[in-house]
Amino acid sequence: MLKGISPLISPDLLKILAEMGHSDEIVLADANFPAASHAKRLVRCDGHGIPELLEAILPLFPLDVYVDHAVSLMGVTPGDAVETPIWEKYRAIVGRYHSVEDAFEEIERFNFYERAKQAYAVVSTGEKALYANVILKKGVVIQGCD
């Protein structure tokens, strides 16, 4: 246990977050995502939803301010009648930690899969919402070490 770090962040996830450098990407994958077959590095966070993990990760993890969109969502497949209310939760959470006005983009499903294969790591969650997958691009830690 550490002070100031959410107990949702396992030692494996903390190590991954610390290892990542500027512009590396991490995927927070919903329960339906083929995480094991797509991940270079896989972290299991079964039983946890993506919004709660975002709340735990973003105080520690700067998003990239040098790109148009530091957060990528898996877009809904055309013709699929799925609603995505979880995206509004993501926008609210990201807005508390990231000052860029429009940090989000949508990526077509198969392009998202290809991007996930290139990501530094994939976090497999228990998130049940459909189209809940999200990619975060790491930014630069600006303040110095105390």
C-alpha cells in the first residue's frame, strides 16, 4: 500500500504507468475487448470499471498536450444502434485532470484494434458498457521532482 495512490492501481499497473514515456499509449479495454491477443503487455484489472480506473490513473498520468487528441475512443460501428453514455463520464473525468478543450477523438473499430496492438500496454477491465474502450496518450510531467 502507498499513500496517495489509489488501491485500484496494482503494482503491475503502477510499474507500467511509470515505465511509459512521452507519446506512449495505454488502452483501457472493456470486458469484451480481445486484450490478451492484442497486448504487448497485459495488465488485468478484472472487476473494475473504466471510469473508476480513469479516476485512479489520471492524477498520476499526464495526457499529451502536443497532439490534437490525447484520448481515443472506439467509434460505434455504423448501423449499430448502441448508445455510449459512458463517453460522457469519460469526458467529465478527463476534464478534471486535462485542460485541453477537446481531448477526444473517435477511431473506427478495426483501426482501434490496430492501434491497440501498437500500444505500450493494454489494461483488461471488467467494464460491461459497449464501446467503452479508450486509449490514453501519455504526456510530459512538467513539475520537477520534490
